[in-house]
Amino acid sequence: MSAMSSNDASDVTNDGDSVDAPAPKPLLAPADGVPAVVDTVEGVVAAAELLAGGHGPLAVDAERASGFRYSQRAYLLQFRRRGAGTVLLDPIPVTGALEPLASVINPLEWVLHSADQDLPGLAELGLVPAALYDTELAGRLAGFERVGLGPIVERTLGLSLQKGHGAADWSTRPLPDSWLNYAALDVEVLLELRDAMAEELAAKDKTEWARQEFAHILALGPAKPKPDRWRKTSGIHAVKSARVLASVRELWRSRDEIAAHRDIAPSRILPDSAIVAAATADPKTEGELRALPVFGGPRQRRSTKVWLSALERARRLPTEELPPKSAPFDGPPPVNRWARREPEAAERLATVRAAMTALSEDVEVPVENLLMPDLLRRLVWDWTPVDRDVAEDIIDKKLTEGQARPWQRELVVPVLAAALTSEQETGTPEHESGTPEQVTGG
């Protein structure tokens, strides 16, 4: 943000907005009305022709049914292009007939908000952009404290968006009119927001930073499923027995199979709390299981044998096949163990934290966007003292291997080299404020 006098500062909120600025104008309905939902092969062809007749980038959004369905598939797609207007498309009945649309929109620049949320589901449909502009990420790079779509639109365009249906079950059919209105509004001003954010970044000499970040998102592609997802079961931290952990794992796997087969969110099949409770109690009979909370309900009674079979499998596992009490990890241990296991590494991290926080404040970019926390932890944990004249080359090589972007390396390599070589010379952190966890998010 630009510098301001003390008098100016009194008229500005913590978010950089003027106290005297006019109230945002409510955006209650699309200017051209809510279009009919495309749900036929002929409609897809017509929508593709309509968008082909527009010009410039394409605003894109997708609505999923997270919390209701197992899959992350898109249940409604929203597009808007200047000169063409808005298209709402139900991909479910036309999943195999989207090639005419893909041929038109895939060569375009897409404008999305939080692109990593929607790109995987769109890619499953054969829809992949040639270029990307992520307005949420642009807000982070611009130094905005609030980067949700609503706050950014309000700050940059002076408009307030309708709220209320983002977490709805978008697999519902037919979709209510109020939901479709909400969906159309999500792309109504996305192109104008893209232009406003481009101006904001250009004024701060951050346009190239954004370009590299957007290209990186596209190059990464969909994230790979994480191993041992069962270890994310809520309440599992209280489990200390490897045998009980095995029961949690078997129950989780059984639930996951049912959820995937029925395309229902796992938590709606069986809550995490019930998994941990059953694993801990280890019931042997139907009566014992049904005496536990949740399992006695009418929806669970029909699956009683499934849950008992899962518990029996865990009981029969040989000791050597039980899961380790802690999740296996590739890399340094959790940060809260550094001080005990490697005090010098903990000191290095404290020094680096202070330096990265100062840099973050200077360039107005969150620390986690300056460098991936995991990459920073690995660098600090594995650091071997070297002379300052070679430290930068070593750090730059490691960050390059970790896919840090050029703009990130240009900023952080000198800062990290100075922090790490200063720490090794003094043996103590230059700054004592904060804890290692604060710079790494854990």
C-alpha cells in the first residue's frame, strides 16, 4: 500500500478502506437476468457459439456439492464473456458432449476466484484453460487482508454480493431460482474484478509475480491424493494404541467404500466421532455396537455387520502390520519437536522466521505466498553451515528444485542467506519474538 500521513491514516480502516467511502451498492440480480440452464446437447452447441462470439477473457465458476456428495464433481458451471453474456450449464446430463464447448473456451484465459478449488472438477470434464487469472491469489499478492470474493469485490468495485448458497447441495434438481441467481452473480463482475486487480498489481510492480503464480497453478495440474487419509479422522489425536488405530483405519476404509459407491459425503455415512468411539470401545456383538451413540439409529442398523467386520479385521492383524502411532513423513519432524530433537535447527528457524516476517511486511505479501512453508522447513532443517559467498547459490538451487518461482527466489534467497549465515556466526537468533510454528503454519 502507498505511504500516507498520520492525518490520512485516521480516515482509513485496517483493511485500507476509507471510513468515509460510500456504502457498497448491493448487487441483487444479474443485469441481463438469469439465463436458462443449459442441459441438452443442442444447448451446449448453442452456448459454445454464444461464447465464441464474445471477446476477451472468460469468467468461470463451478458449484460443487461438498459436504453432501463423495465426489468433487461440478454440478453447475457458470461462464461469462464480454459481448456474449452469461451461460449457466448443468454438466451432469451432457458430460460426454462438452467437446464443442471445450474447443471454444479451452484456448482462452479463464478468470476464476480461488482457481485451485474449481480447476480439478473442470478438468474432469475436459475443460482446461490455456491461461489463468486468479483474483483471490491476486488479492493476496496485492496485500489485501480479506481475499474472499465478496470483500474483494466490495473493496475494488464498491459492490456487495448476495450471500447464502455457497455451501448448498448443488446436486439438487431442479435447482431453485434463488440459487441460480446467486450462481449467475458469481461471474457477473468477475471480468471487471480481474481488470481492477490487474491495475492494483501493476501499480505495485507485482504483475510479473502474478503471471508466474498463475502459470505455476496451471503447470501443477490436479493434486495427487494424499496417503493415509484416514489419519485426518477428527479426534484421532486421542488414540494412543496402534491396535485402536488399526480399527480406526478399517472403519474409515469401510465408510469410504460405501461413500464412494453411493456418492455421499463420508460424514453423512458415519461421523468421525462414531468411528473413534467404536474403535476405542471395540464392540464384539451387534448389541454392543448398537449401544454406542449413532450406531443404534435406524440408518446405521442396516450397516451393523459392515462395521463389526471392519473391527474384526483390525483385531486379527498381526502386530507387525499395525499402523505406526505417528504418521510417516518425508522430511523434517513437526516443528513443535525441533527444540527437543535439534535445538540448533529450532534456533535457525526462529531467526529465519523473523527475517521472513520482516520481508512479508515490506512487500505486503503473506509469508506463505513468499515461499511454501514445507519448502522453508526442509531448507532450515537440512541446513549445513557454509560461508555467505556460497550460501545464496545453495539456497537458490534448493528452492529451484522445490519449484519456487523466480520472483520468490529473487526476494527470499538473499534474506534467507543473511539469516542463516548470521545465525551460524552468532549461534543465537537475531530476533527472539514469535515461535517457529508461526512462520511455517505448524
